[in-house]
Amino acid sequence: MKNLFDVSGKVAVVTGGSRGIGAMIARGFVENGVKTYITARKEAELHAMAEELSALGECIALPSDLSTLEGVTAFAESIKAREEQVHILVNNAGASWGAEIDDFPEVGWDKIMDLNVKSLFFLTQQLLPSLRAAGSAADPARVINIGSINGFTNPHMNNYSYSASKAAVHHLTRHLGGDLASQHINVNAIAPGFFPSKMTAHMLEEEEAMVQEIPRGRIGNAEDAAGTAIYLSSRASAWVTGHTLALDGGYLAG
């Protein structure tokens, strides 16, 4: 059982891989022998991250705009042109929008739902042939969706479309997990708590107060994100599917 967490030799795709939790997960994969494709919309930032990670292993940058179905299709085709098998798909690309409820705009609803939920579903759909080719009864292919603790509870912020989208991600994970298990594809989600990222930068200005609400006494770090993704990608989790794992230092429990 000493190789339960070995992911070396696999191929992974990480969306939103140029920064934040996506970059943390990509780094963990690369350092552990996974050939990792990362994608994001901002090309300079993406290529800089790929160059940094390439010093540790194999990382390839493929710029894309996953906010539209056309962008999702183009990105999926570029992956399928390069790889016959995809062992791991991490659906991490996402965005948020904040506005008071009386002024919350339709664009702030549609943009977030399209990127956080719609693109996640259709990218998974379009990479199913590659995931099926990679999976086996002993070691299924893996889809890891990135949700949020905001999808479990009232975040007490004005990010209405974000919290709704992440609740949708959690339920879609359960639905896909049940439907794809017989095809040797495990679908699970990670619901992060407070991690350093561009999306949480405004909250981290009050990090000391935030930490007091986290039973483990600190915010999340790269090892936490990467370790959880590696577990969900390895033989150790071969019998786990359709679940959302809260990665929050005990915040929800507290």
C-alpha cells in the first residue's frame, strides 16, 4: 500500500491554473510527476506560471477563454489533439461578482453562472472520451470540481451569483459522480475555505480576524490544496465519488 498516493505518469488538465488554488494544485501535480496542462485567459500570466512550474516537471500552457461554449470547445479540441488520455480534469476556473441585492445586475448573474457552472459541465462533457480512455476499474479517471464553502452556507457577503453557482457545482458533482462511476470516471469536488488568491484579497486584509473563526488557526496554503487534489487523483480515493470535501480548517464545523 505504499504507492496509494502515487500519481506519477498521469496527464492532468487544470483550468484557471495560472494563479490561486489552480496554480497550487498544478504545482503539486507537476512536482509529483504529472504532465500538467494549465489554461487561463490572460496569456502573459499563464505562460509565466507554466515557465515557473516547468522547472519542476512538465507543464504546458494553453490559453483559453472558457466563458463561452465556443471557447470551451476550442480548448477541449486542443487538448484532444495533444493527448489521447486525460487522467485528471480539475475544473477550477471561476469568477465572482459583488453588488447590493437591490442593484445586482443581470450580467453579474449570467457571467458567473456561465463560467462557474456551464463551462464546467461542457468541458467535462467534451473531454469524456479522453477521460474514458484513461480510466480503469482499478484506477478511474478523475474529475475534480472546485466549489466553495460559500456553496454550503450563507457567506454574509453580497456575492449572490457566486454562492448559488458553487451550490450548483456541489450538486452537479453528486449527479455526475453517480452517472459516470460505471464508466470508470470518479467525480468529486473540493470546497475551499479561506485561501490566498486574487478573489479573496479583499478579505485577507482582515486575515487576523478571519483566522479567529477557523478552528485550525490559519488560512489554507498550497500544500493543503495540492494534497487534497492528489488524494482525489490517486489510488487512495478510487472508491470515492460524488462527494464534496470541505477544505476549510474546520470553519464550517466551527
